[in-house]
Amino acid sequence: MKRIRINAGRVGLVFRHGDYNRVLTEGVYWVFPFDRVVQYDLAKPFYSSIELNVLLRDERLKEMLEVIEVKDGEIVLQYETGVFKNVLTAGRYAYWKDVIDYTFSRVDLSKIEIMKDVDLAVLENREVIPYVRIYAVESYEKGMLFVDGEYVKVLEKGTYYFWKNATPIKVDKVDIRQLQLEVSGQEILTRDKAALRVNFMAQYRVVDIEKALIDNKDYEKQLYVLMQLVLREFIGSLTLDEILEKKEAISAYVMKAIKEKADALGVEIKDSGVRDIILPGEVKEIMNQVLVAQKQAQANVIMRREETASTRSLLNTAKLMEDNNMLFKLKEMEYVEKIADKIGEITVAGNGQVIDQLKGIFTPGK
């Protein structure tokens, strides 16, 4: 006989001639020399070297073990004292009872919905991530959930978790902020056959996500084409001069014309306007010539008006000087002063008659 001690927190399985014999708990035992005793740590999962069903024939051992069977198409989340530890895939598992508080949460992977009793921290654990599909909808977005090609519901902002399986899941997202659409470089003929290039912009917002994504395909492209057609319709009905005069009316016409069709696309037009109207080179040159001629005519009118005013002022001054000798002499002195400003020095040559002549200029007559 040989003496075997089983310490606390451990258990021993006795095998005789390779067959399971009995289970030994904490204590001291005597066994035959040819018996083999395999000891197990009760704090660790039980892994058997022989078929588990053979061991479970022993009712005592069966009461000491908790057996978990995981079928195909499901997983089991294993917790120890309330803390997530592991994911159990298809197979059979056994754990010792009473030493550690094991709990198990069974998940049916054939369903996509995740029950609320599964903590988010567990779903983002590296062990669980391979079995989860994650979709994030930002605060400026709305999403549409499609399961196996069928529309299910609208997703507001947040993070959504679904079990990963063979059922296809798709989340289409739409930006619900105010967006801008530009119709650039549109070549359009006016009623008088002038070829223009127009750059137009519109600000819009998606207000009905179901109309935008389900009832319509490529709603942005459709909105772009609608704006193109309305611009051509409006500009093609006016002459070049009328368009240049009614540039601000284009925006109002476009918004009114496409409002109903934009509603059918699930969008609302908030504002619009013409950025540029580009004329052909020859037309632009003619317009510039007309503008230059108009400005020259205006300048000539202003010059004639100023000349007339100046002549009238001179006439009035002459009349005053004719009636007032003193005023005439003051005007003479003013001009002499202006002339003197332009002369650096004066050299006087001659007899006393020169002095008398200068004196005659600067001294008013009686």
C-alpha cells in the first residue's frame, strides 16, 4: 500500500489498471501500489484525460462538477465571481463547484439582437469582438438598419452591437447637417442664342431619410439633375440683357420650381444663388466696349458741366472787376504773386523808369 495526501483546494482521481476507480477529496488515503492518482486544482477548469461521460457515471464526481455543453451556432460567456473571463465555443466543458463562483451566459448566434444583460465592456473585450458586429452613427448622422436586405428601423446617434452570423446586416448612413451642392460650368443658350456659362449653388438638408435612401436611388445626383434642368428652362426663356438684369430672380425661380420634387427626394432646399455668369469672349469684349463708351460719355458730360460753371464764374468775376478798380488791382497782384512763386530771382536793368513802372503795377490808381 502507498499513502496519498490530498491537500485543501485539490481533488484526486484514482485510476486502476487505466480505468477510473473513485474520487478522493481533502485528506490522507492508502491506495494500492499499482493505482495511479491524478490530482486537480479545484480553482481551475477540469480537463479529463479520458472520456468525460465515463467519469460522470460516478454520481459523487458528477455532483462535484458543473458541465457546460455548447452547441453549434452558439457561444457561452464564462464569468468568475461576476467578472468576464472567457468565451466557450462549441464543445463540452467541466468546472469544479463550490470553490469559485462560476456563472455562464448562453448566446444564440442565430439571432442578431444582443440582450441588454450583456455589458458593453464585455462586447468590446478582445475575446468577444470576433463574434460581434459594431456600427457607429455620429451625432450629425442618421442610419437605416437593413437585415437580410429588409429595412428594419432608423438608427439615431450612438453605437450599435449585433451578433455576427450568416445573416447579412447593413447600416446606411446619411449626413443630416446642412450640405452644399454646386452646379458648375453649365453652358446654356439664352433666348437670343448667347452661350453663357453659369455656376450655381444650393444649400440643402436631408429631412426624410426613408425617402432619400429607400424611395430614391442616388438622391444627390437626382437633385443635381433637377437643378440643371430648371436653370436651363429659366435662362433659355430670357435674353442676355434680361438675364443680367434679373440675376437675383434666378435663385427664387429655382427654389420654387424644384421644391415639390425636392420634397419627394426627402430633402429641403434652404438657400440658393448664382455664383457666376461667364460671358463668351467676344460678348465680353463688346460689353466692355459699351461700358467704356458709357463712361466716356459720362465723363464728357461732367467736363462740359465743369467748363460751363468755370466760364460762368469768370464772367461774374470780370463784371465785378469792371465795376471795381481796387478789385482789378488785387487780381493783378494775385497773378503777379503766382508768377513770383515760379521765379527764383529778378534782375532789374534800366533807369528810374523801371521802378516807376513796378510802382505803377503794385500801387492802385486813384
